[in-house]
Amino acid sequence: MRRVAVWIFLLAVASLLAVAKDQPFQVVSWPDSGQPVLRFTFSKFKDEGGGMGGERTYISDVDALNLSDKTISGASFSFYVFDKGKARIG
């Protein structure tokens, strides 16, 4: 009986950890018009500090999902960050 209770407890903890996963901060589908081919999901940006001269370092986990029926054998993506005034800051 005790062994069953331990397994139930471990299953409950694992379920809570799975549900507690961060919600996506931003989801971007590409292209904007028509049938999307790729979907990028960004986690919330985390301030890592350690910048020099007023600069800051931020990190974000990014997932790229192929939404098309075709296989993408290799890809390279560039990511640019803009401020509210549309000036490129990263």
C-alpha cells in the first residue's frame, strides 16, 4: 500500500511540474499572410545582467515549428529586437 502511495505522489508532482511550464511570451507565425509555414514560440526574456557600458544581456528560449508538409533539411534564422520607437536595439 505504501509503495502505491509513493507512486501516486510522484505522479502528482510530475503532473504539477508539467502544468507549471511557462506560458509562451510571444508566438510568431511566418509568413504573416497566407498559410503559415513556420511558427516561432518565444519564452519571456530573462535579464541575465552582466552587461558592459549600460548594455544588458537577455535570454529567451525559442522553439521553431515546421507547419508545412515539406521537410526542412536545414535552416538558419536571424532575430532582431526593436524598441517602441522602431529602432533596432539587438
